[in-house]
Amino acid sequence: MRKLLVGVALLAVVAAACGEDSDTASPADTGTETTSTSTSAAPATAADCAAGATFVKDGTLTVGTDSPAYPPYFQGGAEKGSEWELNDPNTGEGFEAAVAYEIATRLGFSADQVEWIVVPWTQSFAPGPKAFDFDINQTEFSEKRAQQVDFSESYYDANQAIVVVKGTPIASATSVEDLADYKLATQIGTTSADLIENYIGTTAGTYQTLRDAVAAINAGQADGLVVDYPTALYMADPYVQQVKDSIVLAQFPSDAVEGGAYFATVQAKDSPLTPCIDLALQEMKGDGTLEAITQEWLSEKTNVGEVPVWSA
């Protein structure tokens, strides 16, 4: 899908992008937009960097994601009638919700200064102005997308995986080569679709939304479903079975996607906030916070068992 190792940002990029400093307080503290008035050394912390950034709303960090907000990235449920299907990110529960709130803290915002908005996934990396400061939605970096928007460094290095129904012919496959004769479904525009066509070597059956792709395999219209590994684990969890009577047949290495696959936050093109988010992620990696979040919400929440890695 939209698509656990650490990616490292180039310090030169951070220095160039964050090279201006301000004597005024962060908008997270004052509720007012500030601009840089002097040049100095690169900011030492994400909060220092954010003091020179501008935001969609003064005193607020606006964060986008799509709805449905799928587990394990978002959890905690949603109130009836909410704009959020499945899970409301405001609970702070789930991997990406926890990452987003930790980034906010590092930038100098409190939890009640974070505002979540619904942003359809494909719109998050489309060209043009953005209604969010950053978007977090299992979006994998790609060179093509990076021509239209900014990406942070990695907050999760993501393998892809394939979900199949038990007892079907594809469930007997034992290699990447064995998959080429089957119809494999995924969401349109994803790196999962690229993997199906370029790594497995068959035509991807693409659907407008992930929900549609799940419905296709449940209806027997597709033999397998290719999504990012954590989503596959959730879909085939014996206590969930979003894909009915399913298993995670295999996962594919990160380099199965050209350039490697990793999740990154999305910002408007040339956003002054991008280097600040990179600094926040570097802080989270350096003190073990990101690893702890990953362990809590991804590594320790699977009931699927060990899944083999298939390489072409």
C-alpha cells in the first residue's frame, strides 16, 4: 500500500534549508507567524528550526491523513458520525498517530495544538498548495512524487507483502516466479503496483482505493493482494481477517521497489518545515523514541507469525 530501518538526512541539506534563525518565539508558543530576520548557524533542534517556519494556521500544526484511517497506523476507534472512518487520529493511538504527535512535540507544539484534517491519499502528493503542514499516510518516497512535493527522511523502512486466501492455488506458491501467472490486486498509483509489474513481472489489477482492492480479493476477483507489510499483517490477522480466511504468504525485500521503499511525511514543495521535521526524526532516532514507537505499534502487535522474504 502506501507504503524498519533508519534513513539519514544529509546535514548539508538541513543546514541550507534551516540556515536562518529568528530571535522571536516559535509560533507553537506564541500563536503568531514568525519570519527569519538574521542568518546564523543551523538550528540545533527541531524546535529551533520551527521557530523560523511558517504554518497553515498560526499557533496550530495541521496534519493530514486519509479516511478510512487504517490500523495499525491509527487505532482507538471513532465516534459515530465522525468524519473519520475506523479510527480518529486525535486519539494518538496507532503507529503514525504516535509518530505525528512526537514530531509535533519536537517542533514545539502541544497535543491540543495539533489539528487533523482528512486528505485523500492521492491528493497529498499532487502538485499545488496544501491545506496541511505535513501529511502522514504510509506514503512512500519516490523520485516522481518528489518533483511535486517535499518528503521528510524515513520514519519507517517498508517491505511489501502479499495476502492470499488459504486453500487457493496461489497459496501453494513458493517463489516470486510462481506469482507471475496470477491476478494481483492493489491500490492504483502505489509502489505496490510498481512492484507487481516490475519485480513480480505481471500486470497489476489496480483499484481506486484499498477498500476496493480488498473487496476484489474477497469476491474472488483477484488471487492476491499486495500491500505494505504492516497492513498485510493486520488484514490477515486471525482476529481481524479483513481479507477473509487469509494468510500473509510472503514479503518482499525493501529493494524490490526501485531506490528502496520507506515511509515519509509529505509537505508542500519547498516547505520551510521539511528540514525541521527531518531534525525531529533525527532526534527521535537518536534517543530511541522512534524505535520504541515502532515496537509498540508494529512489532509487538502481530498474530500472524513469521513471514518469509522472497527475492526475485
